[in-house]
Amino acid sequence: MMEHIDRNLNLKLLESKIENLDKFEDKSFDIVAARRVLHHSENLEK
């Protein structure tokens, strides 16, 4: 999905596992996109 984003838009793109979002502070994002992610999760309980 990330490869389809126009790099000329001057966006800061980040990727992370959904189980480990601790490195991001609250209110760090304006937009979050997730697509077909739950089957990739290693720990759905978290």
C-alpha cells in the first residue's frame, strides 16, 4: 500500500506492527490507514 503513495506529496510515512505502537505519542497522527491487518497480527489479545 505504501508504494502507491505519491512521494511528491511531502508526507511523513511510517510503518509499525499493530502490537507495538508504544513508540508513538498520543495525538501523533492526522491520518491512519490500515487494510487487511488483523491476520498479520502476532498477538490479537494485546
